[in-house]
Amino acid sequence: MSGSFRGSDVVSVRDLSREQIERVLTVAERMVPIARGEEKSDELSGKVLGSLFYEPSTRTRLSFEAAMTRLGGRTLGFDEPKGASVAKGETLADTIRMVDAYSDVIVLRHPQEGAARLAGHFAVNPVINAGDGAGQHPTQTLLDLFTIRKEKGGVDGNHVVIVGDLKYGRTVHSLSEALSMFGAKLTFVAPPTLQMPREQIAHIESKGLEPTISSSLEEVLADADVLYMTRIQKERFPDPAEYQKVAGAYALTRALLRDAKDDMIVMHPLPRVNEIHPEVDGTPHARYFEQAFNGVPVRMALLSLVLGGSE
């Protein structure tokens, strides 16, 4: 991707430079009052978002729709393929071609890794990856970075401990790569069978960082500036028996937080199951609901940039 976002696909964080990421975060700051409904904008009036979700989603889908609406645009699409011609056997390529003709930008979530890259090949208009299998989730990463910068005053130098399903978790793949651009200290906590893939670690090491690998949350919690919890994703496991071996491996409780730094923040891409006890919600560490809201201004910024509104 060139320096300008206009007309560009956003498929992976590897497509973005640090400068481009910071540009998105800066525009997102301007979008916050609009996202809260305190100000109005018609920046994308007349523009149409094609929203194609082949997998279930609450936060990503609704925040993209809210983002487009807050900027004066409109949304069309589907939130499950059985309601579209996909159920009749239409290929992804043909669906993309058709929606591309009806819209100005396409947001795609798909269970197969590489689907967003393929969609970008067939679409004339920009394609934004809203999650492709166990691959990448770049817009989640952007809102995560926005949250860290807002809560910690910056991203550089923070010790980020990422916990849970690091093998199948597209969110943590994107996030760890982006954090490596900012020189953050990284610790990966997971059962051996769910640790960060070697390819991801090699990419991080190529940035001059040496992430710490652990299977114990208790051993690393006290040194964390950001604790990023994730769900063990049952739907990603090819073998149900493999899932049963690691289900419930980590659960954050108020008691565990006694050893945490006073200003440590807890994040989670949501939805959660049992990896963060509800009693944590009332602590000063919890930031996952604010993090979910941040998806709206960040996705507003990205839509504005790829459609030329903030260039």
C-alpha cells in the first residue's frame, strides 16, 4: 500500500506502515465525538458500504454499520450467507463482483484464510478484511492500538501479555505483528498446543524483538502493562478432543489482579466465555467495553481514509 489510503484494500497489518497506522489512530481521535453522537457528519453522504459476513459477528459488523451511518453513508449486505445467493452455490468471486457494483467499499468476514485477499483481486473498490479464518483481523488490531494509546499514553515500550488461543486467534496474530512495529515488549501465554505459530514469532523476531513464551499467567502478570485475554475458540479446532484438553485453561479473577500494577489495563476482543470473571468488570483495570466502543471511531477513520474523506 502506498502512503495514501484512498482506494486501497486493507487485508493485513503487514500492508500498513507504522506511519499509516498512526494516521488512522489520529483520524480516529477526531471521530470520537461523532461516534458518540455529540457531533454530526455527512462526510460519506452518498457512499454505500457492502457488508458481507459469512461468519457470526456482533461487534465488528455492528460497529462498521454504525461507523458508516455516523458519517452519513448507508450499508447493504448480509450477516449470514443462507440469506443470499451463496446458499444457491454462488462463488465468493461472483458475490464480490456483484456487491462491488452496488457499493463503494466492501467489508468481508469469511471462514477461509486468504478470502479477503482474493476478494480484493475481484473488486474494483476497496476491500477491508473483517477477519478471515485464523488469518488476520486488521481493524481489530487498529482499535486495540487505539485503546492502548488512549489508556497508556502511547504504544511504545509497554509490556503486553497476550493470553489464550494464540494458534487459531487471528486477532492476536494481527496485534502481535503491529505491536512489533512499535517496539512493545511481548509475552505470549498459552498451553503448548495453542502457542503463537512459529511463522508469527519469526516475523516479530525480524523486527528485532524477542518475545517471551510462557504457559503460566500467574508468573508474568505482575510485570504486565497491558493484559490481553482471548477466548479459546472452539469453532477453530479441527479436533473436538483437542479443544477439550485446553478449554478453560485460563481464567482471570479479581484475586489474580492483586499482583498487577495499579495502572495495568485488561483488554479482550470479545465475546468472552469464562476467561474473565464478571467480578473483574468493576475493577479499575477493565477496559474491554471501552475497547469495543473504540471500534466505531477507528472504523469510521478507516472508511473515511479509503474513500478519500480524510485525505
